[in-house]
Amino acid sequence: MSADTALHFQRDAIRAFRFVRCEFDVATGIARLVYAFDDGPELVETVTVPGAPFDLDASRVEAVERALRLLHLIAGVSYYKAAVPPEIRIESYAIDTETAELLETIYLNGLGEFAYRNGLNLHGRIKFPSDEHPLPREPVRGPGEGRFDIATEAPLTPTLSPAGGGEGEISSAPAHRGEGEISSTPAHRGEGEISSAPAHRGEGEISSAPAHRGEGESSRAPAGRGEGENQPAPALGLREHALVAIGGGKDSLVSIEALRGVGVEQTVTWIGGSQLIKACAERTGLPTLNPGRQLASQLFEYNRLGAWNGHIPVTAVNSAILVFAALLHGVDQVVFSNERSASYGSVIPGTGEVNHQWSKGWAFERAFGDYVQTRIAADLKYYSLLRPLSELAVARQFAKTDRYDAHFSSCNRNFHILGERPVNRWCGVCPKCHFVFLALAPFMPKPRLVGIFGRNLLDDPAQMPGYDALLEFQDHKPFECVGEGRESRAAMAALADRPEWREDEIVERFGREIRPQLIDAELPIEPLLALDDEHRVPAALWSRLRVHFAA
């Protein structure tokens, strides 16, 4: 731990969180996102996108600039949470009020679980500074041809005010503990791939940091509306191709196989260095893309100095990275695999709903997807392919093939922010293991399921408290990416009626003790398998997939 870090991080004394600047080098594919607290040291995060050098035409440069700034603003949540100071400053560009509202929605709801666990009230505290009508400036060319300054272009503006969901937490990989947390408990996947060594600005670099200004020139544009500002984003002529996020679990594999079945060209994409996800991605036999994200090293030191820590909306960050990567590669779709169950959180007595996976939910997808399509690129579609499906409906689809039985894993114990721990693909004791086993059981032969997990979780009495939480019986739904309580109850009721399952310890106890307290009309599985109409899947694609998912 450096003396400089200890000197500059005193959590409760910090007054401001600063978005300092963001830069991108098209020659190397490395973006640098720079933050700071008060007058403390710069916190430099790096994001790398394979495929450099990137050859961008003028229209795509503008879209990349906008996406880079959006990534800078959303990824800042990893650092802001360390102190949750009362002031937020954006130093190298301005945003308008609607952009500020979008960010406040993401931060407030995405940090809901973090706030609950730390006893914090973030309502009214998170305020992004905004100019009502920031004036766009002319592009500033640096010494190297093709270098741009993103502080010179018009602000991002969504066309509608984002709707909030429950409070709490998206991921191409399962979202778990907060970034930078050092713990034996699970962390979300895939941080830690790229070196954060700074690169000097030069030819081909895109940056939010203002280039040389004339004497007396202000670092912020005066209020006012420039010509063409806030007009809908243009179509860029992106090619039809999908970047499909994969986290190594059943959901993304269902999406990949569904898209393959209707002939959609796709690249399987994940963020970070997970070897388990890599092996699962390679199993698909499809092209792969593996962007990297390296957190600023000081964040780990800040944690040791008493920083606030906990869960962040990692899928929001991953979504911004994949949008950025899609523009660099010139493709028109970013696809996640978040089902409709993700929109429902844990109901906490005396607190209300706290959603661990808020950024996997519909409220985030709708606000973020509309923002991207209207203010970054009209032909860049962001959507979750599985939004119309429940967790049980996804499990039914996954059970149709055994292609990935020996490769997939949703177990959180295998992943940690400081490194992977893949001793076994399934620990058998975490909420994700509990739920995936239960969700698959109604649709998969028992020997096959037990073979995947290595044991029968429903015949182990030590697992009863975990299953009680899934059933919302004398406990709330776990802070995890698991299905709704009604789905767990329906699945357990179905097993209680089947000879091969009903004598297993947990199933037998459900039938004897819990089921008599439930309403029989609410237990059938079939209504939960129905498809929902609320989604952002392109209409032409959905018309081809609907029959597939209904079967």
C-alpha cells in the first residue's frame, strides 16, 4: 500500500468523485477510463477490445466517441461506491439532464443491494451534473491524423426518461459481489485481463480530455443548443452480425443455439480471463471475442482502507463494453440472455424489493437499449433474446440438448475477482447450484442431472435452508441471479408428484410441510412456460424464434 493512497483515501472525508477523462487508441484497441476522488491520485481502468487496429469512417468515429463516454460514465460505478461522496464532477465533457437521469437510475437501482447490505440510503444522494443544452464543439485534430477529442461532440441524450425497477443489480457472466472485493465468497466473473500501463496520446487516439485550447477558452461549453444537436442517431450501415454475451451458464447457451438454429451470424463474447467461460465458448464452435477489463489497482487498496464495498450492476458495465466493441467491429447486434425472472428482486420485510440483478432486468434493458439506438447508432440493436421466457422456460430449452452437459457452469464459487477457482464446476451448496438443479429437474432425466452435478442436491438435508430461501419459505429470495419464488415452488411441486423424486429428503419435506400451506392453483408449471410480449428482440427475428421457444 502506497503512502499516497493512504493519504488520499479517507472514506468519510471524501467530498467528490471525479470523471477525469476517457481515451481510446484505435491502433492498440485499449481504452483508458480515468477517475479520482477529490484531489487524490488518478484511478486508471483499462478496457481492451481485440481486433486492433480499427479503421473507422467519420460516422463510426462519432458513434465510438459517444459509446466510449457512456462506458466511462457507467463503469465509474465501481469506484464511486468506494466512498459514495455527495458530489459528482464530470471534468472533460458535459452531459444533459436526460443523460444524467439515466445514470442516476443505473447507479441508484444497480447499487440497491450494496446500499441495503451497508445500511446506506442513496436516494437523493446520487446527482450527476448536467447542462440543459450543452453546446457541441468542433472536432479538435491532434498532431496525428485521425485523433479526435470526444469533448467536442454533442451529448448523449435518451429519447425517454428511464424507468426504475427494483433496487439492486447484468452480466454476460453471473453478477455476484462487488468489484475489488477480496473475499472467499464469489465475485462476478472475468476481471483482470489487461495491463493498466498508460499510453501516451498520439495518432489514432480518441479522447475526452480537451486538446490544447486557446488563451481564455473555457474547459466546458456554455449552455446553448448547437445546430443538429439532440437529433436521432444516424444508421451507420452496420453489418448483420451479433455479439452474443456468454457467461458459461445455461442461459447464454440457449440463446446461442437458438440463433444458430435460425441462421444468425454470431460471435460468442465474454469479458475477462475466465478459463471456464473460454472452454464453454470454444465448445460452441463459433467465432469468439474476448475483451478485457482491468480495474484500477488502487481500488483494492481502498478496500483495505475501509472503502464501502459490495455488489455493483456488472451487467450494465458489460453491456457498455459490448456496445463499444460492436461499433469498433461494425456489427449491428449486442445480445444478452436475461430472462424475465431477472426483473423481480428479493422482498425484504421493512425494506421492500431489492433486486440483486436489476441490470439484468427489463427496466435497464429498455432504458439502455433505447438510449443506444436513439443516441449512438440507429442500427445497433441491444436486447436480451430470452426476455420473453421465465427461468423454467429457459431450463426446458436447455434440457433439449446434452451438448454442454460437461462444460457449462452457473456456480458462483468457481469465480472470484482475484482469480478463478475451478476445482469443480458445481459446488452444490450455493444458491445458483440449488436453483439450476431444481429448475432443470422437471425437464431432464434424473440420472443425467445427477451426473452433471455429481450428486443429488435434493436428497441432502443440509441443503434445506438454501431451498427454503428459493421457495421464499420463512426467508427471502437469495441475493443471486435465480428465478422467482413461484418458479421454485412450481418446480418443487412438480417433483413431489413424480415417483423418481418425491422420496428425496427435500422434496418429501416440501410435500409434507410446505405444500399444504400453498394455494394449489398457483403451483402448475405450465402457465410459467408461456412467452411474454415485453421484449426488445427485433420483430423479424422474434417471428422466427417464437415457435422454437414455444415448443
